[in-house]
Amino acid sequence: MLEVRDVGKTYREGGREVHAVRGVSLRVEPGEMVVLLGRSGSGKSTLLHLLGGLDRPSSGSVLFEGRDLASLHDDALTRLRRDRIGHVFQFFNLLPTLTAAENVALPILLGGTSDRVATARARAALDEVGLADRADHFPEEMSGGEQQRTAIARALAVRPSLLLADEPTGNLDTDTGREVLGLLRGLTADGTRSIVMVTHDEQAALVGDRRIRLKDGRIEREER
Ligand SMILES: Nc1ncnc2c1ncn2[C@@H]1O[C@H](COP(=O)(O)OP(=O)(O)OP(=O)(O)O)[C@@H](O)[C@H]1O
Ligand SMILES: [Mg+2]
């Protein structure tokens, strides 16, 4: 479903070049959960951005569901990012003035879906993450784990085939983190969704089918 071929990303800062990602190739199959591991600055987030089309590579190609992202115009890429790929962040990024259900519905509403359908899909997504009974709560009325599950529901509500998660447990205590990892793991169970998760937590990384270790922007090692 996702194939990365010899991808590189170079940032230019003043006169200096930073090779954040160099010559990375990998495949992600449907239903697979792949974990990217590595020290701070090893290029994990940069690679995740390239996978999700949030950033364009300096070299190499990213094929998503058979399409080379580089061949897509900006609006087609925006649509693909919005409709096929879900993002989960370390700091949940929920809007404080909206309820859980409203936060979850927002991206689908922005995509042009009717109010009624968006609300129904938001409720279904909250149900899938076990938060049906928190739908009308505001973020500040929820625990960190509940907020992250709401953010996962928001990512799911667009019905993505790929979920990208950057340190999704980085802001949670160990037990809550484990719950969120279990939830993410379960989301791939029917084989229609894939997940790429970034972490620097060795314990958290064990949840994946595969671990890819990055060092200085390159794949250092891969473990099953
Ligand atoms: N927009 C940017 N401009 C210039 N350099 C950047 C930019 N984004 C990242 N870098 C550099 O690229 C390298 C990889 O950064 P990246 O954020 O991908 O690392 P990371 O593995 O996600 O680290 P962390 O665990 O701290 O989040 C670092 O040296 C970083 O300073
Ligand atoms: Mg990062």
C-alpha cells in the first residue's frame, strides 16, 4: 500500500545543508504496523512527513496505493492527504472550545461532508476507540489517554487506509500509553489499515510487526 524508494530529504539552512533522510527504502503492506525508532534527530519525523505527503522528498519517490506522490498536483495531494491518511500527534492537537464529537467531525466537515453524515461518522469513530460516552465532553474534561483516543478517532473518521503516528504515547504515562498502543494495534486487525508509528521508546516499539531503526537519516537495521 505504501512504497518508498531511495528517498532523501535535505534541508538548507543558511549556507548549510542538513541531510535529514538519506536513501531510505521501505514497504508497508495493508494491515501492517511498522515502527520507526531512533535517537532524536535521526530523521523519524522527517521520514513520516514524506510518507504522508506533508513534505516533498529532495530525491527518490513515495508511492501510495500505487500512485507516485510526486506526480500529484498540490490540490490532488491535499485531497489524498485529507481523505486517505490519518495523523496522530504527541500533543493531541484537539481544539479546546469543541467537544470530542465536534473535534472528530471537523476534518470531515472541512472535506465537504454534510453535518448529519459527519456527526454520525464522528460518533462511530468515537465508539471504535471506546469513547462513545465521552462524545459531548470538552478536551479539558478528559484524561490524557482519552484525549489521545479522541485524536485517534479524529484520524479514523476520514476513513484512512494509512495512519501516521508521531510519538503518540510521548505525552502519556506508561499504563495509559500501553492502552493507546493496544488500541492502535487493534485498528489494523481487519487488514484494511496500515500504521506507521514513530517512537523512541523501545518498549512501545514492540507493538509493531516490524521495527525500522534510523540513524543519521539512514536505515540502520530492521527487526521483525
Ligand atoms: N524544517 C527543517 N529545517 C532544517 N532542518 C530540519 C528541519 N526539520 C528537521 N531538520 C533537521 O533534520 C534532522 C532530522 O530531524 P527530525 O525532526 O526528522 O528528527 P526526529 O528523529 O524526529 O527527532 P526527535 O526524536 O527529536 O523528534 C535534524 O538534524 C533536524 O535538525
Ligand atoms: Mg520527531
